Amino acid sequence: MSQIPPLLGDGHGRYRVHIVGNSGAGKSTLGVELASILGVPYIPLDPLFWNPNWTPSTPEEFQVKVLKRLMEDERGWVVDGNYGSRLGDLVTERRTDIVWLDPPFVLYFARLVVRTLQRLFGLKDNCAPGCSETLAHVFLSKEESILYWAITHHSVVRRRESENLQRWGVHVGGNMRRIGGWGTELKLWKQAVVDMVKGM
């Protein structure tokens, strides 16, 4: 039985990778690294969805912006974010690979707290241009706090993606893989992608 490669691609050397997972799981960090390894654009969905002052795009506006980015480079792309209810099949019908980041909650929540505090004190860029966070946003608002969102959606995302993995996992002939653990699994997988690209 042949070994499953770290990414499947379209069979012609093009990779369109969709990274999913809860807020803070490391999607953006992996997205930047993976896009660099593959030599394709990195497309984070948050800045495309949020307009200044946390004004959400309409589904129509969002879809137009995302489609434009998806079509910019025929070599492929790496998309970071979920947004399935607002994008429909726009990303899902084009992706060649799905990577579900599922590290332990205590690991990624700690990192999320640090990054959120860095944004609050201007040490890190905002999630989207013109969308600054305040102490009230972060610690007092259930609707706007990314920390509250991460806590309440951990089990929601895990349940949803576990079901998706059963349907689309590479172990059943699909294109989805789960990467969990404390970092070793992710490190080994990234090295496998680097080795794959070198061998192309």
C-alpha cells in the first residue's frame, strides 16, 4: 500500500489548501508558513470578512472578495478560516486538501491570550484593518470577545470537524487530515511537506 503524501494536490502540482480549526488553533501561523513552502498566496478570511470598526461584509460582498483572491494565482493558494455558512461551496468545491488543526485547548488558548494582549497593546497587528480591540471587547463582551468565542466553540468545532473527518478523511479516500498533539505532529507534517516540494 502506497504511503499517503502530506498533501494531495490536484495531480498536476497545484495545491489549494484549506486550514480549519477553532480560533487560536494556529491557522494563521500555519497558513503563512505553508504558503511560503508551496510558493502560493496566503488568503486569510478574517480581513476579507471584517470591514473597519468590526462591520461585517454581506454574504454577497464577502463571496466576491474571496472569489477574486482565489482566482488570482493559478498555482494554488492556502486559505485560513471557516466561514462555511457565509461562503457556501466557494472554497470547499475548489480545495484539494483540508487541514484540521486540533491541538489541546490548554495549549492554544494560552497562545490566544498572549496574542490578544499583544494586539491590545499595539505589539501585534489587528485581526483586520481598522478593527481594534479594547479591554471591554476582550473581557466583557460575549458577542465580541475572541477569548469567549474560543472557549464556547472548542467543542462545537471539534464535533463538526470530527464528523467531516469521518466523511472526507484521507483514511477513507478523501482529502482531509487532522493534526493534533502538542506540536511534534505538526512539525513532522510540515517537514514532510518541505520534503515533498523538494522532490517535485
